[in-house]
Amino acid sequence: MDKVIRIQPITRIEGHASIKIHLDDDGNVKDTKLHIMSLRGFEKFIEGRPAEEVPRIVNRICGICPWMHHIAANKAVDACFGVTPTPAGDRLRELCQIMAHINDKILHFFFLAAPDFVMGPDSDYSVRNVIGMVKRAPELAKKVVTMRQLGQKMLDDFAGKAIHPIAGVTGGFSKPMTESERDKLKKGANTLLDFSLYALDYAKENVFSAYEDLISNLGTIETGFLGTVDKDGNLRLYDGSLRLMKPDGTYVDFPPEKYGDYISEHVASWSYGKMPYAKAWGEGFSLDLDSPKGVYRSNTLARINVCDKISTPRAQGALEEFREKFGRPAQSTLLYHWARLIELVYVCERTLELLDHPEITDTNVRTPATPRAGSGVGCVEAPRGTLIHHYETDEKGCIKRANMIVGTTHNIAPMNLSVAQAAKSLIKNGNYHQGLLNRIEMAVRAYDP
């Protein structure tokens, strides 16, 4: 029988998964599988519910990014009912979604990913965690915790809840923003922008420069990419066109409601997680490491690759530096971390842009809506990738059918490829150790699944 190495559970990810590495008789890697065995079932159990209730239900899909599901669901219900949110309501939705991105990126880089780099990938797992980080770099840890608390408090104070939100409603937002709320949020956002620039500089000096070889080679694969851009090719997280880029950098843009014409989903017997692939490329789907077919990636690196530019000045400067160093599209998997910090700068700058907009305090925040039969797609960029909610309603405005493709789902296929590449490059003749197995986990953690 083959020898099987099990990494279970994969640590410092947002959920549950395991890796099985099958070795041949010589102790070399024959096959690997990333197993995701948790069945959620939201697509089925929202059937029959009034559509306007759904944004308050699906925010339970993820406790880390509930705002993304909340906003995507509201956009899908708007489309089902044929209602256009007011400008102020639309901007308040985007503001909350963007602020939620700030907190998420701080969480992932410093709490989940950084221990591998600050403590070292070969350090004992008992200290290779956030507690070890606190002991190794107490001032940095204090700053990180303070900044994430600030971001959460900003959402909580304005929208009532930072987790499992209810502020978004069909047709817009549930409350207007006051001038005093705007002033307080701007103060916090400026503080977070300063921190985002510090975080990027810290990582460039202490992480990316120290692990150049690892970043260049670990889990690196060649795939396409998916993200959201505006009509001018700027990075967007709230709305815009979807851009599907091939590995050679050529791309096509399409409206989110046409996603079914470009993306299909593969079902594997060994995973409850479906694997989206680019059916528009006409090559089918394959997880052959030497010649993958139809595989694309989502999330931060994908968004940095597909956009032509970033509309905010500091993030654009960081993007130009990144492109000069790694080209476009960049394929190294661990560059997700670098891209994540560029996006952290962007979302802080975008928060301030939205708060400075004169319409953000308009009291007309909701367009009246009437339940009806319809179909609608709501799409936003979640921290983990492009998030698609697609609903159909009956004549009473209740859900007849739902399809959701969440951010992590786009990356299940490429995560399998990255794990296979890492395992094959690291395990030779049956020799391995805990630090080496942690490097294989690092290929998964880069995607922040």
C-alpha cells in the first residue's frame, strides 16, 4: 500500500481542511489532495424564504467576512425586485464593505500568515502562532491588535454590528450617516491608512526581502485570474465588470450577471467544495500539475494582476513597484501576501474617498421596493475572492433557486495545484519533517481560504 502523509487539520486558516500526500514505493510524491469536507447547504435552505430576509441569513456563511455576503445578497435581491438603490444608500453599502476589508486583511497577514515568517517556517508549531508573535514582537503585536480593534469598532459604531450585519436593506441602507459619524470615521480611517503604509513597509523590509527564494518558488503554478475592474480598468471591490485573464495576460471583461457564460463548476468525488473553471477558454478542466486546464485564481493576487491600475495614489505607487519587480501577471503563490498589503492601502484610501463624498450624508438612503418574480445576481469582491450570489424569486418575492460561488471556492482547484507543487518539490525519497510539512501548509495559507 502507498504511504500517506496526512496534514490534519491545516492550521491558521479560516475553516477546516486537510491534506493527503500519497508517496510511491520510492518515497516520492505520487498524488496530493486538499480535502474540504464541510457541507454548508445555504443554497438549499434559503429556498422558500422571503428574499428580503436572505441578506440577514447568508451573512452567517462566513464569520470572518459577513459583510461581503450581506452586501452581495442585497444586490441580488435588488435585481430580483428591479430596484436601484439611492446614491447615498449605495455608497454606504460600499463603505461598510470596504471597511470590512481593512479588518480582514489585518487579521490574515498578522494573525494567520506572519507567524511563518516572523517565527520562521521551521520553528516549533507550539510557538509558530499569534501567541509566539506577541512574545517575539510585543510592540508590533500591540499595534496590530489596536488597529484591528479600531476597524471593528468603526463598523460597530456606525452600522450597529461588525459581525452578522443587518444594516443593508433592499433598495439601499437602513440609516443615513450624520456629520459627526463622518468626522469620527475619517479620523479612524486616517489612522488605519498610516498603519497600512507602515505594514507594507514592515513586510517589505522584514518578510519579503528575507524569504525571496521561498516566495518565488513555494507552491508556484501558472494559471489565469479573475477580478473586478471599472470601465477604465481600475481595481474595484464593490461593483464593476468581471475580468477573466488567461495565463498569458490576455483577458475578457463581462458583466457579473453573465458569469454562467464564462465559468462552470466541476464536482470531485473527494471534496464537498466544487471547483469553478473557465469554460469560456474551451479547454475543459484538468488538475494535471504539468498541464492544468481551465484553472484560474481569485483573491488579492488575482485582483492585482487583472487591474490595469489602482485609482488611489499610494496604492497605485505600490502596484507600480510590485509590477516592476514581478511583472504582469505575477504567478508566485506567496505573492498573495504582498498583494494583500497593497489592497490594505487601497481600501484605507478608498474609505477616505467615500467619506469625503458630499452625498455620503444624504438622508435619502433607500428606494422603496415591491416583492416580485425575478432573477438577480449580486457580485462583490470578498477578501478571499470574487463573490457571486444568484437568486430567482417567485411572484411573492420568495426564493425559488439560489446559486452562490464564494471567494474560496474559486481557489480550490489552484490550491490543490499549489499543494501538489509544494509537496513534489519538497518531499524526496521519503524524507520530510515538520518544518517541511508546514511549508506545504503555507502554500494553502497564502490563499487565505
